[in-house]
Amino acid sequence: MSVAASRYAKALLDVLYPSRADSGLDQLKKFLSVLTTEQSARQVLENPTLSAQNRKELLGKIGDALALDTPIRNFLGLLIDRNRLGFLEEIAATYERLLDEKLGVVKARVTTAFELDPNQREQVSARLHALTGKIVRMETSVDPSLIGGLVAQVGSTIYDGSIRQQLQTFKNSLTQD
């Protein structure tokens, strides 16, 4: 994480927190989505040889189409003025991490042998909440090699409740003297 991205993310969070912090993140993600899909717009907005005024006019049109709030428009305009729009992905990721810290949210990567239904997702989320004491935002994926159970990673902690791991543990206990 660059120092510049961190400073911009902190400043934006200070402006938007608490009332508009979540919507601000959503708007940044929408804007980033446009930059990803419309490479020509990205090239214009990030081109320092074009005047900031011309780039801000394009920003205004995109902002109107996305219904961006004034603080987000002003923030993006500031990034254009300072030729820092190239840092936006990093700024948004840092902003999201800082917002999660403020709200007491942790991210969990949960891998299961099969797709979880909504009830199972809720049960896993509740169990991880009990373990961490924090609100859990889960990302799920499927890995059939787990055979059954799940593996959850919260920060640097891994909770491995997979059948594959249990079989490996059982195998190791049988082969030890």
C-alpha cells in the first residue's frame, strides 16, 4: 500500500464517515467499474497532458450517469487535479479496509466442498462471528477436493474443518510410533 493511497483513503473516510461511508464505497466501485470497462475514458481521465478542466468535464458526465454524490465527485476531481487517478484502485481497497476496521468487520474466505445454501451461509457466518467477536463478511468458493466440511481464513488464522484435513490427521496418527 502506498503512502499516498493511504492518505487519500483516510481523508475520504474522514469526510464521509459515518453517514455516507458505505454509499461512498459503492460509488467508488461503480466509478472503477466504468474505468475498467471503458478504457478510452480511463486513458482520457489519467492523461496529464490534457487539461484538468477537460478531464473534469468527462468526470462530470460520468458522475451524472452514475449519480455520484458531490463529495465523491469532488474527491475524484482532486485526484484528477493532482494526477493521482491511477491510484484509485489502491485508494478504494484501502478505504474499504479502513471502513471495515471502523465498523468492526472482518473478511473471511470460506472454501467448502459444495455450494452453501443461504441457511448454511448464515450458520457459518454466525459461527465465525462467535469465534472472532466481529461482524463477518464472507467470500465463498468451492473446492471438491475437501471432500466435506470447510476451510475458513479470517485474517492470518485458518480454521480447517475439512474431511481432507481430518483424514490427513488420522493418517499421521496411524503412521507415528
